[in-house]
Amino acid sequence: MSKRISRRDYLRIMGMSGLTVGTAAVFGQSTPIQYVGESGFQSSVIARNKVQPNRSPALLANGQVIQPQRSLPVLTQTDVLVVGGGPAGVAAAVAARRAGAEVTIVERYGHFGGLWTGGLVLLILGHIAKGPKQVCQGIGEEMMLRLEKMDRAIINRKPGQNPTVDAEAVKYLMVEMIEEAKVNVFLHCWGVDAVMQDNAVRGAVFESKSGRQAILAKVVVDATGDGDVFAAAGASFEHRSHNVGLVSRIGNLDRVDTAKTSDAEKPTRMGSATPIKGVNWVNLTGPEVDGLDLATLTRMELNHRKFIWNKMQTTRRVPGYEDVYLVETAPQLGVRITRILDGLNTITLESITSATKFPDVVGVGGASSAKHGEWQIPYGALVPQKVDNVLAAGRCVCCDMRMADLVRLIPNCFVTGQAAGVAAAVAARDRCAPRNADIAEIQKILRQQEVYLG
Amino acid sequence: MTSPGQKQQASDPTRTRRRLRLSVRIACLIAAILCLWPIHASLMPVVGAMSPFIAIASLIATRSLHTVLVLGFVVALIAFFRRRFFCRWMCPTGLCMDSASSLGRKLKRKPSHGNILAAWLLLVTLGAAFLGLPLFLWLDPLALFSGLFSAAASPYSPAAWIPALIFIALLIACIVSPRLWCGCLCPLGALQDLLAKLPRMRRRRQSNSNTEPNHLTRRTILGTILAFGAAALTLAAARTRPRRLRPPGAVDEQTFSALCTRCGNCIRACPCGIIQRDTSGPWTSLLTPTLTFENDYCRQDCTRCTEVCPNGAIARTPLDAKPNVRIGLPRVDMRICLLGEDRECSACRRWCPYEAIRYVFDEENYTLVPIVDPARCNGCGACQTACPTEPVKAIRVLPYN
């Protein structure tokens, strides 16, 4: 019954929008660029005296700003919609596509990689368990292997070590992998809302230069990091604070003359090596704040930028360090933890200490060193307690306070991302809610995709 | 002093009696080995607690009675009536030393005589116990016997072999000079001699036959003075001494280093292997148990070391009191700590079982600093174990000072 209504709704919304681009027929092909203007100038008039169509501005009435009700154009419809193009989102999109689903991924910035690239968190930390064993396999390992074949893309790729990558190499690699997998991509799209039908998510709403639009999907993977989609859908979550920092890169370190300075006077906090000669990436932890608060985020950007610049001036005053310079501060602020889904199951510290085995295991997480054993990730940690058709992936999956600092690490985001992608593809194919998806089938596909399940 | 006639009588029992005694002694030896072999932790303290020397010295030093020490008082009671009954019928060390002595006798070695040294060791220990420092408690034969098992439990630790080497040295000494241990050195033997003499002394006083000088009283007074002197000197020395990390529930440091019999029960009972024999500390705490958190920490669900201590040097600590013991307090070296270098780490905070560590943002240095709450922390060392810095840990538990 509900399925019939939903199908009718799709058609109605799409008919009203009159903008049924990017439907199933387009899938699997890279969209050709629409070149405009043949005037011979570099710029041409596309339309004269144009008034923005489909406007629906907010109205000021009685001192209140009211957003009028309106219907939204549907940009596309798809089996699996992945919101967020970070490590979890890209892994989810590629995994879902490889599992046979039609996939669309949307990303708010102009590149993939999220905090890994835009946040300049270049260190792959969190893929090692006792042994030392690399528990992050599957798409994460595939990326590392491919980076190894690229020029100056990854260093320290040895067992038991934490490799460091070059952000631009990762951005390039992710484009390559997304295109190879034939995932439908929309960049510069900021997911702002969920499309709901009763208790189930039917898609998501995006804000972009093309205005507010929707994408309809059978299952949505929330890889926003902040859990923007499941929060908008009404799934309950834990709102947490964490340190918000800002990463930077410094250069000309190969020109430092260490002979000029004694060990005691050498500047500290100079970061760690990257694949680029003479360039280090420098982490910054920052204070513990609410990463969802606009004023706080603004203040963090301003303060951190001042600190990083002033720190560089201090460094340059040290004899021998005159040529060191600030290459860049990360385009993306280093928000660590904000919303944590209230899931069907929770990843707890106990799962390490008592080596818990979950029957619905969909991945295995690690840490930065081989100090302790691996920890299993149950499928239930990705599934909201009540809302249907949305799965969490990445740092916002359900975990306790102590595990959040392992869950949020990049390799573990690959693992939860790949799990969510495959689960979404299976649920979309079987036309069931993700909470009822066939676990054995999900595990089988994950194993085929070379994911380590313990 | 015992007359030669008495000794002749005692050391010349009938053949059947000798056989019976040997069987009982072997049975006691096997029983002691079974107790000390980690079959069941609750049996471990029984061996050491049988010694009235440990029982009385510990009672004086700690001014509290450990339940298991009642055994020692039972043995003491027997000594009132049957001098050296315990030595002849039960003591496992006695059997070993006696066997060595018989070998020595067969080799025609001259047996040693006189228990003056043993009596002094006993009196100095008991006297010093009043100041909380039972100095020679570690010479108790049952403690020495228990110490043998350290080597079996951790054969790769050189310090674990020291008690065994002492024991072997004593065996050799008994071959060279038979009866050296049981007759001349063993403070437990001397204690039993003293206890057996007490009723006779009273009788002597009653009969008013004060013709021969009362050696015992004079010796007691002298011994006590000497003991106080030695203990006072040790106490003075202890003031400047660096403290050590002790197992949870250990009594105060000065008393502990003397009260500990070095039996090694706690070391063998620890499931995490964090208790080691002290070899780097001052000589007074040589071979006492200290903790190291490099590879593991003191688990919140374990109180085994407190259960196996024969004399309460490590006081019984119920599980619900474990968070309140104070082993030490972690100190962070921000020159090594990854947070000081702005590296991503939350290991100590994550693994702290008592949620005693917070990371606080230091505005001035613009870094996070781990802060330990001394009210919550019991010094279990989980943070130190988890700390990823090498070779020196950035967070290390230090003894309370």
C-alpha cells in the first residue's frame, strides 16, 4: 500500500517540477558539459531582463520571517542517495554502486574527501589492531594501494604505521573512483533537509546555486558527519561537544638550517611530514565547543587563523627557520564530533575489552597503534532507532563517548561508509527498510568487496 | 639453654615414630607446594600465615590482626607445650634444611651449635616491630620457602631467582655446617624456643630460684634497645627515600618495606604481571613488590594480591573499595605528550576506568592538556599502559610523596 502511494507521489512531484533531469536513463554515463555562448566573446547573454523563475522568497510579516509553502524541483531520483562526499560518503557511494544500485552522491564543497582533503587531516590513523594487523580493508585499502602507485601521494605505507597522504592526490583519486564506478555526482550541494513520508525518508533537499531542489531515493546514506539528514528526518541523536581545530600546512622545511639553533630553542609543534618535500601538515586540537553553533564556528575560524599566523611569525624569528612559510590553512574547519545517532546498537569500549562478536558485524575498526585488539562494528550502530530508510555512516554512527575518538578516524569512516553503502544497496534492491535488510546478504557482498569482518 | 640429655632424647625417637614423622613432614611439604602453586589463590597465604613469627611481628607492627594469621597463633600455642613441634613435624623449610644437614653429617661435617644469633634476630625484629619496622621478617622460613616459587612463576626475571638463590645458599650452608639454619639462624625456631621457655620462667620465678642469671630478660631488654635504635635509624633514612609504587592496599611505605616477607605471593597471584620484585630501590625495600605499568595496569575488577598476602602488608581490599585505594598519581610530561605537539590522541582519557582524566584547553599555549583528578584516580596505571609515546610514556604514575 505504502509503496503504491510513494510511487504515485514521485510522479506527481516530478510532473509538477517539470524538471525531470538526471533520471535513471542518465545513470552510468558522465553528464556532458553544456557549453553556452557562441558569440566569440568569452561571455554571452543567456537571457535578457530575466526575473529569477520559481522564486519563493521568505516573507516578512508581523515581525516574523515566513517561508511560504512551495513545491521543489526534483533534480533526480535514485536507488541510493549518499549525502556527503568525505571518506565515508565516497566509500558508501562506490560500494553501493558496486553492489548493483543506482547511486547519487552530493557534496557541499567542490571536491571529495571531506576533512581528509578539505580539512587537511592527511594522516590515515586508526586502521591498526594487535598484530599489527590492518583491519581497514575493502575500499579504504584499495585507495591506499592506488595512492601508492601515484606520484608523491602517500608516505609511511608500512605494516603497523600510519601513512600520510597528499590532499590533492586524494581529491584526484576520489574523482577517478567515483567516475569509474559510474556514480551520479552533484557537487556544491548542501543537504539541508530530509524528504519524509510518514516515518520514512524518501530523499533529501539541497541548496545550491541552482536553488533549492530535492533528490528522491529508496535509501539515503547520511555521510554528512554531522548527521544533518537523520536529524532533519527526526531521528533522535546525542548532541556532543568536541575540540574544534584548524589544520594548516607549512613549507620550506627542507631549507631549515638546524645548525643555527640549539635543540632547546627549536620551535615546537612543527607538524609531521607529508609526501611533498619540505612541507609538513600541522594539526590543531582547539577548545571543546559545540560544532553545530554558527557563532562558535565563526569564532573558531577567526581565532585559529590568528593563532596559526602568529605562530608562524614566532617560528620564523628562530635562527635557521627564516624561510619557513605558511602554505595554507585548511579550507574546512576541523569539527570532530557533533551529532551521534541513537542507533539500534552502540559501539562501546567494552567491545574492545571483551572482544565482542556481533552477529550483524559489518566492519572492523582499529586504532592508531597495535596496543589493543580490533573492535567489531554492528550493523545496528548505523540504523536509527525509529526513522526508516536512512543509514548513518562515518563519524556520526552510534558509539559511546570513549569510542567516538576511534569511530571518527578516517579508516573507520571508510569501513562504516562501505557497510552503509552495501546495506543501502541491498535494502533498495529488496525494497525493504534498511532495518529489515538481509544481514547475511550484506555480509556476503562486503566479503566479496574484500572487507574484513573479523 | 636445652640440656644435652633432652636433645638426645628428642632426636632419638623410635623407628616407627621416625617413619611416621618423615611421612607427615613430606605430606606437609607437598601440601605447602600445592598451596603455593597457583591452584587457588585463597590457599596461597596459608603457608606464610602458619608462622607465629610473622603473626606476632605483623600484629605488633600493624596493630591489627589479619584473619588468616590466627593459624600462626595456633602454632604459637602448640609451642608453649611442645617446643619445636612445628619444626619437627610440619615446617617444609625445616625438612629441606634437615635433609641438607643429614648429608653434611654423612660427609662428617661438624654441626654448628648455639642459637644466639637467631634469638637476636628474633628480638630485634619484634622490638623494631613496635616502631612499625619488623626488620628481619623476611628471614622467616615459610616466607623463604614461598619465595622459591617466584622463580618458577617468572623464570626470565633475574630478581625472581634471588629468593631461590638465598634458599640454595642456606642449603649449602647446612651441608657445610649441619643444623646451621634450624639451630642457629631461624628466627621462627628461636621464637618457639622462647615461647616454650615462658611457662618455665614463670615457674622459676615462683620457686624463687634466682641463682642463675636470667639471660632471657637481659637479652630482651638489650635486644629491644638495639631494635629501637636500628628501627629509628631506618626510619630516619626512610624519610629521604623515594617512595615506591605498591600493590593496592599496601600499608604505609616505611612499614611495608619491613613488614613484607618477600614471599612473592602477590607477584604470582597478579593476573596482569604488573608486580615485580624491587631491585632498583633502596636496600631496605630490596625484593619487595613494586608495580610497573609499562605493559598492563591494575584492573578495577581484581583484588587478588590483597587476598594472598600472608600478613596484611597488603591489606585486604574489597572490590568496592578499590576505587578509593591510592597507588600513586599520574603526572603528564607535556614535552612528550602528543597533545603538546597537537597530535591526535585520546588514549589515556579513553582507557581510564575511573574517568579521572579530562583534556582541558590551555588558552595561553593553545593546546589541550590532560588533567588528572586526584579524587577519582586510584593510580591504576591504565593511562600509562595506553599512552602511545615511546620509549618513555608521557603519562606516568608516580608514588604519592
